Amino acid sequence: QVQLVQSGADVKKPGASVKVSCKASGYSFTSYYIHWVRQAPGQGLEWMGIINPSGGSTSYAQKFQGRVTMTRDTSTSTVYMDLSSLRSEDTAVYYCARDGGQQLFWFDPWGQGTLVTVSS
Amino acid sequence: QSALTQPASVSGSPGQSITISCTGTSSDVGSYNVVSWYQQHPGKAPKLMIYEVSKRPSGVSNRFSGSKSGNTASLTISGLQAEDEADYYCCSYAGSSTLVFGGGTKLTVL
């Protein structure tokens, strides 16, 4: 079955960077774009960006431009989200989610989520 | 982009129908038929309920339906059941390969 499995929870200090992984299985990895979405504690969902696993092209939400980098490794069917210059407001659960296809802009399925805590 | 506007909460009794609205602008909801809805239970990842305004993925109950008029999309749940109690989020394409979510609506089944 289609599955996205994310890396485990992480704790970082302010100013550091975090890299979250998302390993895909059960489908052709390069045929579906992948999105990243985050959710701060008790808050709503926030779209961060999208990556094409085939060519590696990306599009980021304006809010994260300059701080986020999304990459992929086709040999392991894994997508990565790197967020730098972390601050306390970046404490959130980070989700990867598969696009409906080639930029259909809906998400199914989602990974299980990765809690990133930013604290001194 | 600004978040889409959803009511913070809605409620209904078992068997009733409820509708959750999602209001955007002519730059997002009003311009594209790319609105999706997600259900999220506490501590769980979101689940796709509706995509492309009104399409239902396989496995999602036909009690869930979606529609759009102008800058406002809506999710209707008929025959409310206890397990429908959750948070619901709308999401719209906003041009230039970007997306925007609504603030979320907490559904309480009385």
C-alpha cells in the first residue's frame, strides 16, 4: 500500500537547522509530487512547499523562502525538508504528503508527522 | 497569502446535516476548482475527504460532499455520526504553484 514514513522527533536549539526525511513506498516515487505541511501546537495547517521527485524542482511558500530547502534521493525514494535559522515559533509537527499526481494540489496520503521542538 | 476563512466551530446532533464554509478571494477559491477538504482527529495526520471541489476519494463515505460558489467553498456532512467529530480544514490552490489552508473548524457531534 502507499505509505510515507517520516523520521523521528527532534529537538533543536534556536538558530540551528533541522532535516526531516520522508520515505515513500508502494508506488512509483517519481510519478507524484510531494508537499510539506506543518502544524504548530493547537494551531491549524500551514503549507510550506512542494517538490517534484523526478527532476527535483521546488516551489516554496513565500513565508519560508530563504529558510527552507526540499531535496530528494531517488535511489532511496526519500524526500527531505531542511529548515534553517530555527526559532521557537517553528516548533510544530511537520508532515509530508503525496500530491494527487503531477501538481494536482491535493494531498493523499500523509506521513505520520514529525515533531520538531525548538528550545534553548 | 492570507489564510482562508472558516468558522471556528460548528455542531450538530447525530443524524443531522451540517455545512462548513471556506471563504477565500478571487485569487484562490474564486479562480480555481482546486479546493480540497481534510479531516483530522486529535493526534492523527489529516485525511483527504474531498478534492477538486466535489470529488470524493474511494473509501470516503458519500455522507461527505463538497461544493463551491464564487469565493466560498463548502463541505456538507449529512447523517452526522459520532466518529465525524474532528477538525476540518479546507485548502485551495492560490496560483504560482502555491496553496493556502483555512484556519480549521472544530466539529462537535452533540
